[in-house]
Amino acid sequence: MPEPEKPIQLGLSSEAKPAVQPIEYVPAPESLQFRKAEHAAPPGSGPPCVICKTRIVDTYYHAQGKVVCPNCALAIQSGQNAPPPHTLLLSFFYGLGAAIAGTALFSFVWIVSKSQFALISILIGYMVGRAVRYASQGRGGRPQQIIAALLTYFSVAMSIVPVVIYHQMEKHASYTAPEVIGLLFLGLTSPFLALKAGAGGILTLLITFFGIQRAWHLTGRTNILVMGPYQLGS
């Protein structure tokens, strides 16, 4: 008798082996951060400008050895030019307004607290310097420095005048013309008259000098060496 044929095995009874999938790299959880977005630099771009952070595409400059873009280099160079002559008078009036405001602030604090806070002199120097610089289109120079220094001294020195007037008004006293002139002289010389107070007067005069120095510094002309242009990759 012929041998019976073997049954056909379809493989349905055994478990199918899963196909092997390629393993993808998954970063460790501690290496992930979501606080700050990290932008990939565009291919072929150069270093960023130290001022505006724009990446250099082809042309760049060096300002004090730092990489700057053409727009920032132009702004630096224009800021080092002398202010237009017509802005000098405007700078004086802007600085005068800041000086008057500084005198009012100094006198008000003096009257309310019944003590002189000489540190306000530095704030006045900042106010006057910024006002003069703004009126001169963001540029500085020796005329602007002289204006700012004189107005700062005027503002600090004359702050004693409203204080004296306030105390005289409490006594219902009036002023004659010579007394008004004497009061103005007192105001203009008050920082030096304070030297009679000893160490406290010296400290007051020193802080006044710091305020004048602050105004002088803010209105000075910047000296930044700008070199270029250079081509990226050359």
C-alpha cells in the first residue's frame, strides 16, 4: 500500500516571530530642556554682531576688535562725529530744564527730611548729562561737556536757595533787592562755604564733584576704533 501523504503544515499553530525593527536613538530625559529655545544657525552664516546679534552674511567690521555688522558700524561712526552746531543752544535749554528739576528735587528732599542728601548730586549729574546728550542727537563733545558740568554745579549749588526761602517764609520775612542778590551769591558759593563744616563739608563738595564728573562723562565723545569692511571667509 502506498504510504499516506504527510499533512501540509501551514504554520498556524506556532507563534509568529515579530519582525526585528531598527532601534532609534532616544536621548536621555535629563539631557532634554524646554526652558530656552535653541535656534540652529543657518548654513553658511557667520558670527553674530556683538551689538544687534544679527549674524554676519558677507560683510562685517571690527569695533575695538569685536565683530559688528555694517549697520552698527555706521551707527558707531556717526555717533563719534561732532553734533550739529544748531543743537548747542537746544542742548543748553534741555540741560537747564533738567538742572531746574534737579534743584527742585534736591530742595524738596532737604526741606522734608531736614537734612542734606548730597548723593542727589550724582543723580542731578545724570539727569543733566542725559538731557544734553539727547538734545545733541545722541552725540557728545567738549562744548556739551562744559554746558553739562556748569549746569550740574548750578543745580546742586542753588538747591540751598529754596530751602532758605522756605524757612524765611515761615517767619513771614520779606527780601529786599540786596538780600536777593546776596541769596543768589550764597547759592553759587554754597558748596565751598560748606567747607567750614569740616569733614562733612569736604564730603559734600566731593560728592558734588562726582555729580559734575558724571555729567561730563555722559556728554563726552566716544572714541571707538572701527576698522573694515571685511569679507566673510576671506
